[in-house]
Amino acid sequence: MNIDVILDNHMHLRRDGRFLDAVREFQRYGGTHLILSQYPMPGIVAKEKSYTKIYNETIKMAREVMEKIEVKIFVTIGPYPVDYLYLKERFGREEAKKIMKRGMEEATKLCSEEDICIGIGEIGRPHFEVDEITFQDSNEIMVYGFECAKDYNLPVILHTEKATPDLCRELAELADNIGLPRDKVVKHFSPPLIRSDENHGLIPSVLSTWRNLKEAVSKGDRFLMETDYIDDPKRPGAVLSLRTIPRYTKRLLDEGLVDGDTLYKIHKELPEKIYGIEIN
């Protein structure tokens, strides 16, 4: 059976990484669509006191790739949570929050102007333990992102500490308080929390190891697949290489763990609904 659409929901590219060659590999293994998440560049943000320059660079990279390779790319943009620590050290707490909240507004504006931009992210909280002030400030910035997303009917893509059912409940309740639908909240780098009692209505973007995918499809089809490929020359293939999802998608089918309808829902129907896009 031919699989017409294979989407990697969350990955990064760098000009000093494999860049075009990484996408060519994705295509060679059967991948068709990518969602490119803006790579952290806190030094540029600090210099500009704005995220617009790096957002535009991400959009430019996506367009360059599509001019040369027959892969469709969408983009998500937003102030990376760990930037807060760098900006706080440079400018202090209040200015750091101000720059990052402005970054939410800048992302929202570009999403309204550029069809290629489909969501705000990755935003959220540092993935490692931080002090209480950093945690609270990060929450404040994240919730502001929820407000921006709600106003423009955009999804948010969340980077946080390790996802658990309790964490998903907390994030879902934060979204409820703002009025952002839970199915507009994508939990990046998620384990296979597929059942509603595990994800509390959030959308898990499952880090696509073979073990994770086998567990995910055994529970249902309401999830996305991602590699979180970071295109770092110092960490080749990390987090997972771009060939991973095409290979494992076909393997799931070959081993009878899924059928074509399930893959259609994962790679096309669900992302179309979340992001308000057409995947053809």
C-alpha cells in the first residue's frame, strides 16, 4: 500500500547543519510534509529586543527548501522558553518578560500574514528544574501566548518539563481559564499519552521512537508524530533523524500494527484540524 502523506510534526533546521541534505533524506525515505519549528537564537533576540528577525529567517529557510525539494513545509514560531534565562541575565526579569510577550505578538502577526505560519511555538517552560520565580514568569509568558492564540484561533505548541497525565491536566486547565480549546494545545516531545485520561484533551506530539509508536497505536490514533530533529552539527541525527517517521510509518503498516485509515488520520486529518491547513 502506498502512503500518500507522511508528516513530521516538529523538527528544526540550521544553515550550519545538514539543512537541505536532511530534508532530501526525509523525502528519499518517503516523507512529504514537515512542520518546521523556529530554532532558538537568543543572541539575535537580545540584540534586536525582538523575535521578528529570527521568525522571518525561519520562514525564509522553509521557502528556500521548498524551492529546491518537493516537500511541503509549514512553520511554527514563538519565543523559546529557555530564552527567558538568557534575557533575564542580560536585561532583568521585567524586560525579559516584555521581550518574550512581544515575541508572542510578533508571532501572532506573522501567522495572520503568512499562510506558511500555522501556530505559536514552541513556547512554555524550561524542560529542566528552575527556581520558583523563573517558573512563575514562564507561566505568565506562556499564558499570554495562550491569549494571543485564542484571539487568532491558532494552536500553541508547548515545550515544558516531561509530560505526565498530571502535567497535561495542569496545562489543560490553564488553557480552559483563557478559553483556548484543549485541542489547540499540542504537547511537543510527548510520550505516548494517547487516552483522554492521560492527555486530558491536549494533542500529544509523540517523540517517534519505535517503542513509543508501538504503544501509541495500541491506544488509538489521536496523536501526531515528531522527531524533534535539531540539525546540530555537534549532535548528528539528534534527537531523531528525519528518516525516522517515514521508516516507522511504513513499518507499522507492514507489521499490521495499523491500517491505512489510521495513518490517514495521524498524518492528514488530525493536523489539518489542529492547524487549519490542507495537507495534499
